[in-house]
Amino acid sequence: MIGIIAAMELERDALEMRMQKSERQIISGISFTLGSLAGRDVVLMMSGVGKGYAAMSTTILLEHFAIDSIINIGTAGGIRPEEHILDIVIGEQVVQHDFDTSALDGETGIGMYFKADAKLVEMVQKAIQEEAHEVFIGLIASGDRFITAGEQMDRIQRLYPKAMCCEMEAGAIAQVANHYHCPFVVVRSLSDVACHENSHMDFLQYADIASKRSAAFVECAVMNFE
């Protein structure tokens, strides 16, 4: 069974509309939608925003359902000038950019990294490229902040120069999935690009569109799951 995790209601709803024979369950206050997508049994979960909610809900998901793999979907903020709104980022690696024990551990204490499953990354990449959209594959920076242009973005670009985008749940989902030895992949559609002007306005305008695009790509990817 495939576990699909979305943070926000609009991200969850965009994919739920594509599911068949779906029904919702509430477990420990977390919303789960059971059904099928592209002929595969899936559990769609709305985690809530931020690493705390994401870690808690992902643990509940893996403790209550027989999950073979996890796809974390939704929106993110781009941080590279070559990126544009509605581009897609596939995370082959995730770093918790706000993890910092450098006062004790030196440079090794900056950032906590988790590697996505290479086979899942390949399957998602293939599905998205068939749709002929701009795709970036690389590092996703995850932390409990909405990143805007300025000091926050400068710090991330300095410490994590390979980062493609920023969001707020993937780092925790990756950590829990790693603990349970569950393969995962992260797929994000860019709702804003922090280094472009009026980025915060872009998020409000494009989050719904980005969520629907992300859902469409995940449905295509699930068709190719083995």
C-alpha cells in the first residue's frame, strides 16, 4: 500500500478528487483517506503544517497501515533564479536546514540529511517528464519557517548551496520513514520563488494551482509503481 502525505487541506483535496472508492478516517485527530489511485491501493494523509505535525502524523500512518512506500506531495518555495512558479522539484535528498548542534559538534552538526529511494525518484521523474514540464532533481531544504528573500534565504544558500527549494514537512517525514525503513520520495510544485519580486503574493495566488499540478503528477507516477 502506498502512503501519500500532503500538509495542507488544498493539497490533500487536489489528490483526493482523483481517487476512487475513497473514504475518510480520523485516527488520533489525523485525517486519512483510504481508496485507490490509478488502480493502486493508497492511504492519503493530511499531516498538518510543520515538522512537528509531520513527524507525529507520519508515525501514526506507519503504525496503523501496511505502508510499502511514501510519497510526500505538495507545494514549496523555489530559491534559485532559474526556477519559475509551477516548476517541479523531486527531492533525491532532504535536509533539515534548521537543525544545528554546531555549538557542540562543529560543522558536522549543521543540517540533518536523509536520502530518498532512488527507484521512487526515477519512477516519479519518468512520469513527470512524460508530461513535458520543467523538472529539477536535487536537495530539498526543510524547516519550520516560511522562507522569503533576505537573511533567511541567504543563510540557506550559504549552508546548503545545492538546495533547490524550501518547505516545512519533508525533513520530518524523511526522518520517520528512515526510522521505519520505509522508502520515500518528495515531489513539490513551486508556488513561489523567494528570489523573485513579490514572492509572498505568488504563494497566495498559485498554491492551489501548484497543488493540483502536484496531484496530477503523483497520479501518473503511481501508475508506474511496481
